[in-house]
Amino acid sequence: MAIDLVLARTPNVVITLPTIQAFSTGCLMNVDIVTRRHTLSFDEFKALQLSVYQHMVTGLRAGQLPDNLLRFGVRFADGTKVTTVGQRFDRTQLTQEPPRGPKLSWLLGGVSMRSGDEEAGVTTVGLWLWPSPPPETFELAVEWPIGGIELSIVELDGTAITSAAQLSAPYWPQNE
């Protein structure tokens, strides 16, 4: 589904949601994080770009979130919330059983860099929402203090995602 939403914009950062892929088990929100040096020093720009990668963020303490932690969250109409805060990928915890839901998982995608007149970079990440959202409006939030992004919330159409998921087909049929 083409969404083409701007989630947040500052002089040095733009975060967009160009598409959502709907599956029978959940949805993948494809997020582009565009950074540019513009008014930042070299060191500030480097710190901003590195903080896109959650595994590079240090200083997590109970009850406190560091300013360089890029965070996303979802809130459903019933008040249920789920965020990407505190996620650490551990292969030893992989099971065949689905996790207790809902869950919003951060999936790192591709990176591209550009220089010339303006130093800039684009990082594409995926936010996997499991299970599929209910067929009603829900909220997607983003916050990233180091990027100048205060809490920003957009509404997404859960009904459209649910309808698109009904059109999805498995990659491999059951009998293969």
C-alpha cells in the first residue's frame, strides 16, 4: 500500500512512511530516515547518523531514554501501546511459537549516502507489527530528540491494512 506520509521533519532530518506491506500475520511499515549535515558539525552529523542504528545507542537506563535513541510506537483505539524501545535481537530466543502480542519490531534495511553540495544519507528500516492491526484507525508515533524530533503522531487506517492483508498469499503454499 502506498502511504507517502511525512512522519516528522526538522532542518536536518525527515522521516517518512512511503509504504506498508500487509501480510496475513502482520504488516511491515517501511520507514525512510533521511539525514543531512546542513547546520551540524561533522561530529554532530556522525553521531546523528550512528544513532539510527539501535545497537549503536548506549546509555539506556531504567526509566530514562537517551536523546540519541530513535523510537517508534503504536497505540490502538483500545489504548494498547507497543514500542521499539528496549529491543535487543537475540538469536537464542527465537522460537516457533508466536510472541505475545502485539509486538513492534525494528528491522534494519538498506543505507545509501550522498555527498557533494550537501552531505546526506537515507536509511530504510522496517517496523514489523504483529499481529495485523485491528480494522480501525490506530496511531504511529516517532520521537528522536537528537534529530530535533519531538513526539510526532500520525493516524493509520487499520481497515485498509486488514483489507490488503486479505489479498495476501503465502510465498509457499501449504502442500509444498
